[in-house]
Amino acid sequence: MQSPLFAFTEAQTQDRYALQNPQLLRVALSGHEDVLARKGSMVAYQGLIEFDGEYQTPGQRSARGRTGEGLDLMRCSGQGTVYLANLAQHIHVMDVDHDGLTVDSSYVLALDSTLHWEAIAVDSQYGISGSGKYNLNISGQGKVALMTSGEPLMLQVTPDKYVNADADAIVAWSSSLRVQMQAQTHSSGVWRRRGNTGEGWELSFLGQGYALVQPSELLPPQNAVTGGGMAAQFGMGQQGARGQNQGNIFSN
């Protein structure tokens, strides 16, 4: 049997996390350390791998009750390799160190089970549920695989050069940065895109570190629901962009 498809064979590497192509991640499991992956992201596996779709810690249940949000993860354990992907999005593997990483959980594909994470709130002028004010703060030593719609841009933040980013385009940032969520100052502007520019919420980053943005303000929808009113149109609430993409958070 012959075909150009045979050019797309498995990349040979000893690395635990290895990109097979920009949209497909391979994670090697040796039986000593598990990986936590987004539910439904497994596309193939080899070896003796077990998947626990009911994985949840007491801290995660508490955070779901406190924030109303949660990230559905499955524990992958055993010996072999597991292949992960989500809607052909671009995948990026990052090392988490003492500085920590804050990320919108909509963009988390997988992470080492040894890492610690918790839900944190981004200060805003308005306390609107579903507006994206909760994010995932990841700490410890290990790796996390993030997803973006298209090739991302890493922006450096310095004390004399701050960065503003659309709240729907920001993916992750250094946990050491100071963050402020902003919207139009009058109440009707919270629900309406900024004037006639199409912009709504934005985040301002100050301090020393990095901010990662993607060239898209929306993830490809999962089980998209039509309608839902103004909150859905502008990415707020369960029927908005974050709700459609399972953008949820909890802590361990």
C-alpha cells in the first residue's frame, strides 16, 4: 500500500511531551507520573493506558461551587503513549517554574499531575458572572500544554511598557504581573461592544513578565448553541464563547 499519507508517521523522540505536528501532542507515560488531559481530547493511544474520566479533587468541587466554573479533566495513567488534540488547534508546551503561570482554562489541553492549580479572580469594575473574571493559576514544577487558534504572539511586559489585550484573545500570562479588567465606564457599555469598534472587555498587564495572545477572539465552538441573547453574543454566560468552549476552572 502506498500513499503520501505515510509521510505523516510518528515522530521519534525520548521527550515526555512531543509535538507530532502543530496540532497533535504525544505524551509518553512510564507508569511513574500521570498526565491530566482535557476530557475528549484523546485521539489515539498505545500501550496499557487507563483513563479516569471521574477524576476530581475536593478542592476542585469546592472551586466549582465558589466560582460556578470548572475544567473537566481526565487522568491518564499507565505505560505507553497517548495522543491529544482539540479541534485542530495549535498546541504549545510550556514549563511552569517558580514564577507561575496564569491561564484562561479554555486553552488548557494537558498538564502534569504534580502541578498545583487554583481559581483566581481578576479585578474588574463590574461583577458579572461569566465575563471571564476567573482564571487558572498554575504553580509548581512541570509542563502544561496550551492551545491557541492560530500562531500566537508572546508580548513582553516591563515596568515602562504595559500591555492591553482583548479578554477573549488573551491565553496566558506570568503570574507575577498585575492585572486589571476594564470595560466602558457606563453600565450599558458592559453589555455592548466598545462603541462601534467591536471591542468589549480588555485586560491590562503591568510589571515584569510576558503575556500570550492568539490571533482570534473566539475558540472554534464546541456544540454551539444558537441564540442565547446579548450575553451569548458577546461571550458572556454559558451560551457565550467561553460557555461553548467549556472554559471552566477549578482548583486542586
